[in-house]
Amino acid sequence: MSNVPAIDIHNLTASYERKPVLWEIDCQFPQGKLIGIVGPNGSGKTTLLKNIMGLMKPDSGYVKIFGDKLNKVRHRVSYVPQRESVDWDFPADVMDVVLMGRYNPKKLFSRVTQEDRDIAIEALKRVNMLEFSKRHISQLSGGQQQRVFIARSLAQQADLYLMDEPFVGVDAASEDAILSLLTDMKNNGKTVVIVHHDLQTAYEYFDYIALLNTRLVACGPTEEVFTSELLQEAYGGRLTVLSRIGELIAKKDFPVREKGQKDN
Amino acid sequence: MNTWVLINAVVIALSCSLAGAFLVLRHRAMLTDAISHAVLPGLVIAFLISGSRNTAAMLIGAFAFGFICIFLVEFFRRYVRITDDASIGITFTSLFAIGIILVSRYTDRIDLDQECVLHGEITYSALKRMALPGTNWHVPQTFVSGMAMLFIVSLLIAIGYRGLKITSFNPDYATSIGVSVTLWHYISGGIASMVTIVSFEAVGAILVIALMVIPAATAWLISKRLPAMLLNTTILSVTGSVFGYWVAIWLNVSIAGSIAFLLGIQLMVVILVKVVARRLPLQRATK
Amino acid sequence: MASLWTYFNHPNFWWVLAGTTFLSAISALVGTFTYLQRKSLMGDAIAHGILPGVAGGFLIAGEKNALVIMIGAIVWGVLTVSSIEWISRKTHLRSSTAMAVVLSAFFGLGMMLLTVVQTSGLPDASGINSFLFGQAASMLPEDLMVYSVFAVVVAFVLAAVYPHLTIISFDRATAESNGFNVRRVDAVLSILVVAATAIGIQSIGLILMAALLITPAAIARMWNSRLIGMLIFSGGIAALAAGMGSVISFTAPAMPTGPWIVLILFAFTLISMVISPQRGLLKRYRQQKKNQDIILRENFIKRLYHQWERSGQTAFHLSDIEDTPSKRTLRYAVNNDWIQLAGNSIHLSEKGMREGRRITRAHRLWELYLSKALRMRDDHVHPSAEVMEHLIGDDLEKELLRALDYPLTDPHQRDIPYEP
Ligand SMILES: Nc1ncnc2c1ncn2[C@@H]1O[C@H](COP(=O)(O)OP(=O)(O)OP(=O)(O)O)[C@@H](O)[C@H]1O
Ligand SMILES: [Mg+2]
């Protein structure tokens, strides 16, 4: 396995309506690990994921994936959005959704092949959802919906997986099943990044953790990050200096970088 | 001749309802309301400049205003931070107002009037005929343009099926695999604008909305998968227009109004059946 | 001017003018609340949905009777709201889809009834069109009385539920969790919208009625951030537009009133968009220009300060300075006594030195803050500090000093300069 970090985030600042919610995030995620992005509600975990996946344009900084621009390595990356981000009443059954994992923007106009189908069935088997493949997606429980999303992600056959809160609304048994699946993937050399907000389980699940609270509090192997001092800092509230300067930026419509200045 | 009126209504219903399906799936149904009002000034201006019912000129005019509408909505929302629905409301009422003022100002120079804007002229759609190239058959112009539009809409949906589907269901995921959500938004909006423009003259502003939204919404309630939903949408649009036409002739009332209302009745029946079915314990056991 | 006088002397003119301005203002007040709750298009759905009530009222009364038509409109308006509510409750369709459905189906029914009216041979049957696009000039004092009575009732109800509306407009979630009956307030607001729509049908017409509910509120929002200010503003602007529309309606009787009112409101929107103090483009442009000016001149004085730091010299030649300053920057610096300029030679004054020191201090404090509080790598902190140095004022500087405990050096081991 190469030493290039799976994800390299450089000086990333991101805002909604001009107000920064992520400040100068700067960290690397190694390959072949199960990595957690952990922080309190509203700390910017989803926003960070969105910036990594190019769903938002950052105010400053950039993200490299396997040492490259996202566009060059998109086929190696799989993204699982938060479950609430879709309309589950959409007219589609479980198989339809998993097959979306086989869509390729370059071959958007071609048809589903038998190979695609086999891959989708295999993915459904791995999340234990094969028997539901003909069921309408609105008739699934929250945990089952989550597993359909993971099956779609598996069908993408990527090297890097980014999942936003895959354990929300999932019962303990399913959580264990999903976790062992993710561990399997890691053991096969895949990199799995997971947004997670439960501190209790984070310690046992992840090899590597990024602690977030509008700024990066810590980023490193779990044992190094899980100190009471760092946890207290992450969960101990916002920094007043950051909030106040963020308000100034929004109020004065001030840029975050000078004109023409690039983060190299 | 009456048969032609019905055939024209059905052809228009098919393309409108198919085009509307993806807007309904995207929860953008009210955008049809906006587009169908906003194209009016384009039609009138094209009319005034070209001095006749020149179809090409009207298409260009309407397209221009369709785009002005979408642009203004986006502009108000992004730069002045007016809420999404209010931007839609301000834009289309204003553009429609311009259209109505032009219509009443130049009422002598164009054969559009305030009523035609609302009702359309489906009754007269069979009058203007043209010969099919190479044959001796004379068919209504509206039928020819309607068929052409139906062909284009079906083709676009067949080609763009996956793109439309994935960007409607899960935009974030689509972006993550490199499918441009913005592009497909504009494609689905563009298809809707096109059918609006072509159908506007024949069926008027309101029936266009009804055709684009109601069959698709009804079909959504009874279909498990997207292909089934599209099929049901077309079936419901045909039954709605046939019943509507029939009722209109029977009661001697506005055809456009009657079709719109009958489409609404179909939806109500479907909801009632579903509500009753849900109450039946038998049904629950099988699900 | 003589021609205008004849209108002023027209027996109906003052009636109509007073009536339409009052009615429109009341409608706009109700619209302000729907705007704040992001339910603006509800007004459009209702306005289209009441057509069967209007046409039915006409058929029942057998003439253009404002009271009967008004009651018909309100009954159908309530039916429209309940249908939308029913569809979104019984199915998974969102309320925007339900609106489009109900709006078009009911308007279709209305169109059917309109054709019945037109073929009915009733006297005044063609007058029904004035409800579609408005015909202020054709309103009789009796009609106005009816509409105004309803408008007064709307105003009273609005005043009575004002505190409740305020709560659900600004903090719906909290209100809901506090056991506040949100649904009842919603229902009252819906009925107010129905009434507000119905009172405008003859002056502005139902097709464009939505504009009166939406546009004044959106304009008011651009000028005010407080609710009471918004209400006054939107009521005023609606009254103004309606007044102007009525005048046009009198001067050109063939023209419908509604489109003119809407067009005038649209013009107000565009104007506000450019010049409004809250969100105007002009203000935004000026602010950005100002930001750029600040960045340029502060960078200039910072650079002089750095050169002084290195060399101990306070005199420079203009060509020695990297990034030659613009004339504008130089003028500002001279006018503020930061420098003295003689030909091409610059002398850094005491005041300029203080300014340069302040900016350098802000820069280094910020770098240190990023390094300490955000644990950033020392070679990554510079780009952010290049901008934040221009934003950090006295207050924030104090806060930073406190947070960092009056540090002496930045992450690059350079001194943090304090005032001697
Ligand atoms: N679309 C938006 N517009 C404005 N502000 C937003 C938007 N989305 C998120 N925010 C704000 O940005 C901050 C970070 O949000 P984000 O969703 O990234 O947090 P999170 O860590 O994922 O929280 P959670 O654990 O609740 O999912 C929050 O304060 C939130 O209020
Ligand atoms: Mg989140």
C-alpha cells in the first residue's frame, strides 16, 4: 500500500451564507484504516464531508484524494449521504437504488448489464438485504434503509468510502453487523471514513479519529486523540474569538483570503 | 373535426404529463406554475415583432422569457436572499402582468386576448390544416407540432433516463459520482419550458399546469417503480383528457377547464381508494 | 393636467382610490406573515382556487353582487386550503405539489363555471372578467363598502392574533415544543389569507392577487429586519402601488388594474434590490470596494513598518517598496498623517508607525492563535493571517491577548510588537 494519504485536507475554510462553520481544517487521513470524524452536533462534520466530496465550494484551501484532484479519482471514491438527505417515497425498489451504485457518469446512457446486476446482488447479500430486493424503499425500517445505502456504496467497488452517520436509527444487532462489514473492508485494504457522534462507541470502532468542533481539535490514532483533555476541548463549546471574527466576516462581507492568493 | 380536437388534446396531454413527471419527483411542481405564466410576454412580443402567428418567432420569444424567469428566480434568491417560493411568486406574477398589459394594449393587433391566455383555443386547434409532406392528407398544424414535441420529449427522457432519475432521487450522491445536478436541473426545466410553450396556445396557462402536475402526482401514489410511474402518468393523462373532453361537450363548457378538473377528480378518487384500502384489515395483513 | 382634474372630479375616483389603497395594504399585512413562514405560494394557490366560488356566487346572485361573490370566494378559499391540507396529510405528496394540483383543478372547475356564466345570458355577464385581472375603476361605492368591512375584520383578527403569529413566525420549533398550539394559529392564518385574497379580487383580480401578498413583504424585508417595520413598510408600499394602479385604471379604462399594480410593485422590487440598505447590490458593492481599500492601504503601511523593523530607517524611496501603492492608497496615507510624501521619497510618521505596528501585531497574534488554539502547523498559518489582520480591531485584539496570555513571539519566532 502506498504512503500517499487517502485524504489530504489543506487549510480548508467553509461557510454558509458567508459565516465560516469550518476554520482552517488541516489534516491527513492514512490509507487502509477505519477513520472516525467525531464531534458534537453542528460541529461541521457533514460540512467537512461535503467539502471533501466537492458538494460545496470552500472559501479557502483544498482537498486531495490519493494525492490527486477528486475529479481524477472519483471512480475510487464512494459517498454515503445522510439518510435524511433523500426522499424515501421516490418510486424505486431496493434493487433500483443499489443499481445506482453502478452508474458511471461517462456511461450514463448505457443499459444495466448482467454483470452490474450480479454485483448488486452480491452487495445486497453482504448487508443481508437480498430478500428485500423487490421491496419499495419507503417500506423499510431506518436501519434497513441505511443498509441499502451501504449496499449501493459496496456496488461502487471503490477504494475509499465516506459515510455520513451510518449508525443513526440502527439497532444494536445491525450496528454490529455493519461494523464487522466495515472492518472486513478495511482488512481488504479499503479506507473507510465515518461521521459519528457517539463518543462511547467511537473509541472501540475507529483506528484513527479526527475530533471536530468548527475547528480541528485533534487528528491522529485513536489512543492519542482520546485523552480527556482533548475530548473536553472538543465538547466544551465554541471558541469566542472564532465566533466573533466569523460574525465580522459575515457582517462586513470580508474575504477569507486576499485576492489572487492561493494556498499552495 | 371534433375527433381532431380530442386527438390534439391527448397528444398535448401525453407530452406535458411526461415532462412534468420529473418536476413533480423533484418537488418543483410550482415551477410549472411559474413557467406557464412567465412565457406570455415572450409570446406577445414575438407576435408584435413578427406581425403574425409565426411559430418559430413565438418559440424563440417564449424560450427567452422562460429563461429570464428561471434566471430572475435564481437571482432574487441568491443575491437579494428573497426566499425561494417568494422569488418564484414575484417573478412570474410580474412577467405575466407585463404579458397581460401588452395583450390588452395591442389587442387590436394580435389575435390573443385575456381569455385565450387562460382557456387556450383547443376548439380551434383543428381548423388550421397543413398537408403532410409527400401525401395528400391534411392534418391540423397543432397535431403535427404536438406529435413532434411528444417525440422529442420521449426521446429526451429515454436518453436522459438515468441522469434524470439519479439527480431527482439523490442529488448529493449524483454529484459525488460526477453527474452534474445543475445541468440535469436545467434539462428537466428546459423540457418543461418547451412543452409549456408549445402547448400554451392550444390549452392555456392553467391546463398546462394541471397536465404537468396532476397525472404525475396521481401516478406516483400508485406506482412502486419509476417506469411504472411514467406509464401510469401517460395513461392517467389520456383518461383525464378523454373524460374531460367528453364532459365539456356534454355540458357545453370550457374544454381546458373541464380536463383540468377531471384530472383533479382522478387524483381524489385514487386518494380516497387508498385511504379506504388502508382501513381494511385484510390489506394490511398481505403487506 | 386638465385631464387629470377630470378624473379627480369623477364621482367614483376618491372612493376607489381610498378603497383600493386600504384593501391592498391589509392584504399586504397578511402576506408579510406568509412570507416569513415561507408559505408565499399558498396565496397563489388560494387566489386561483377561489374562482369557482366567484363564478358560483355570480350565478347564485344572478348579478355582480359583491357580498354574495365575496362569500362564495371565502367558502371556496377555505375549501382550497383544506384540500391542500388533506392531500398532504393523506399522501406523501409535499404541500407544494398539493398546491399545484388543487390550484389547477379548482381553476379548471372555475373556468367551466365561467363558460356557464357567459352563456347564461345574465345581465352583466361579461363583467365577470373584471374579477380575473381587476378593474378598480368599475367598483361601485356599495362594493367597496362590502370589501372594506371584510378588510376591517381581517385587520382586527390580525391585531388579535399578532403575538401568536409573531411567535410561530420566528421560532416555530420552540413554540411547538413548548406545547403551543401551532396548528390552530396556522389555521387562523390560512383563513386570513383567504380573506385577504378575497377582498382584493375586484381591484387587482385573482390571477395576480398573489403578487400583493408576496411582493410588498419581500420588498419590506429588504429594508427592515424587524417585524413591526416590515409590516408598516409592506402595507405602505402596497397602498402606494395600488393607488398608482387605480389612477392608471381611471386614465385608461380598457386596461385591467391588476397587472399595473403588479408591475409597479415589480419596479419597486428592482429599485430596492439596488439601493436597499439591508441587502442592496449597491451596498454590497460599496462594502467590497471598501474592504479592498482597507486591505491595500493597511498592507502598504505594514510593509513600511516591516522595512523599518529590518533597517531602522524611516525614510524610503517609492521605488524601494515592493507592490507599488496606488495613488489612492498614498493619498489616504498622507491625509491621515501616516506618511509624509515629498516627490518620490516617503517618511514614515509616528502615527504611521503605530498603525503598521498594530497590523503586524494583529497578524502575528492571529498566527499564534491558529497555531495554539487550532493546533495548525506553523507553516500553514500565514495565508489566513494575511486577511484577518485587517479585521481584528481593538476588541478582538484584547480578546486574543487575553486568550494567549500576552505572548512575546509568534510561531515563527518573530517579536510581537507592543506599543512602547
Ligand atoms: N444549509 C445550511 N445553511 C446554513 N447553515 C447551515 C447549513 N447546513 C448546516 N449549517 C450550519 O453549519 C454548522 C455545521 O453543520 P453540519 O451539518 O456540518 O454539522 P454536523 O456536525 O454534521 O451536525 P450533526 O451532528 O447534527 O449532523 C451548523 O451550525 C449548522 O447550523
Ligand atoms: Mg451531520
